[in-house]
Amino acid sequence: MTDEHLDRLVRDADPYRSDVVAHLDGAEENLLEEIMSAPILEPVAEPPGKRLRARRTMMSGLASAGVAAAVLAVVFAVSITKADQSGGDEASPATGATSTATQPISYSAMVLKAAEESPRLLIDQAGWKATTVYGFAEKEGTIAFTNGGRQLEMNWYPAGQYDGYHKDRLHVSKPEPVQVDGWPAELFRYSASDFAVMLRPRDGSFVELRTGGTWTRGEFDGVLADVVRVDARTWLAALPAEIVTPGRVDEQAAKVLADVPLPPGFDRAALGTLGTNDAYQFGARVTSRVGCGWIAEWLRAKQAGDNAALKRASDALRSSHTWKVLHDMNDEGDWPEVFWETADEVAAGKAPAGYRGALGCE
């Protein structure tokens, strides 16, 4: 099970994901082709133990993307003061937020390179806040913005996937030509209040914007008019503090793992490869690695007849019911329930068939 499949599992347990997939998007088709090695036009089943809850309606088909060590995704919060904006051709947006002088922020060459490889689109309107971030690779990523009852997602994928996505969207509606900061694009209507805009490929990737909540066409046009492409430093300076970026991994990992027993050989340093995630996604990814490690140790101990190690692994998995990170996440989404169901089966001595799919183990 790869990180891409884990993206799918975590997304299904995401508090902001719609419970009903109304349309099969190109991203879902791409994921299914990976899993089944053949085009399939059926939605992937939800993970076991998934509880139905009211959630904000988001894009029904989000991209699953692998995670790389040098990944840095960037999100936008208009209320955050912009830092040094040199180092790019695009201008920074003039938002409604009050600007104050700040010391320039120093970014590593790796961070700047990762930012340059992303589309770097921001909403130049007050009131929009990034709420969900996950699944970033060099040419792939998802950022969801919220303003009251409306949401807007920006999803980007490799340019080579554009034709497949575009063909899928032609089944949704007849395209209408639009522009996003001078970037040619096409608008598709899923309904009178649900829109998607596909931007033409640029710099090796293409972007799709998708609405969530109730919009009018006029409201959507108004937001599209204020979506701007900015330079890498402006984009980086817009990071809200609650997003777990590579530079914040150690601090957040310490919080997540404070009361979590670690399996033999667990590598904290490897958590730096998880890229950029919101706190929920980061917690799911970290506990996935912990759970997979303990189950692997349980299997090893059982095969070796190591009863002491078998008990340690069972006790560790059973203790997950007391882990603070899972309780903090449980009011927001279903990942803890999926984790506990699998952990309980193993702790009870049952053969953990399907555990790799349930927890997204590599």
C-alpha cells in the first residue's frame, strides 16, 4: 500500500469530504487505474468502520498524490502579513488585510524550488482561509479554502493527465471559456450552484478549481476574478501557522507521539517526508505508520513464537484507545474509528487480513 493509497483512505476519513460521490472525476479514475491496472468507472469503496456524518460538501473527486521528501505545499490565509516578496516575476496581491513591515524570511533553495514548481494561486479577497491541505508531490496537490458556507478547492495534477480529465468533464457540461489571472481555462457546470474550472497546462501541471457549498454564477465569477498567480516568496509567506509544513514536522510530531508507544525501528526522522498537511491529515499519516509498525511486529513475533514481543505489540495497539491524537481527531472525522477497528482485531489475536489496506501500510 503506497502513500497514494493512504491519501485516499485519509481523505475518506476527512471531516471536509462529502459522504456521497455524486460524479466520477478524472482523479478517481486515475486512482482506480493504479489500483486495478485497468480503467474502472466505479467509485472506490469507503474504508471499514466509516461513520456517516454531516460534512461540508467538497470536490467529489480529489487527487491522490504521493509524498516526497522535498515537498512543500503552500496555502493561503488573506489575514496573514506578507513577508519579503522578491524573487519572482509575479506581483503580490493587494489584499484587504492591513500590511505591516516584517523582517524578510529566509527560505532554503529546496523550499523555494518546491514552491516554484507549484501553480502558486491565491484568492485575493478578504475572508478566505485554507482549511484542508494534503497529498502533495512535485506536480500534484490539493488546497481547500473556506469563507462562510462556501468552499473553493484548488487541485493540480501533472500536465500529462489533462486530456483524460478534460474528456471526463465534457460529460458534465458544455465548456465555457473563462480566464484566471490571464490563464486560459474552461468552466463546467455540475449544477446551477456547483462549478468547476480547468486551467490549461502550464509549467508541467494543470489546475482545477471546484466549488463546494451553495454558489451563484455571479459569486463564482467574482472570486475567479480575484484568483491571482504570485511569486514563490509571497506564496510561502502566506502559510498559516496551523498547517504542518516540513519545517514544523518535528514540533507537531512530538505532540502527536507524546503518549504513543513506538514500534521497534520507528524512524521519527522519516516523518519529514510527509510533506505539508493540515493537522488532521498529519495525525492520520503519523498514526498510520505507528499502527503499521506494531502490526508488522505482531506478525513477526507470532511467527517467531516470541510471546513477550507479541504481548507488547498487542498492548500497544490496544492502548490506541487512549492516544490523545486520535481522540482529538475523532470529532472531526473517521480515521480514529478505522484505526481502532483494525487495532482491536489484531490485539484480540485475529489474523489481520486486509490491515494494509485499512491503515494504508506501505
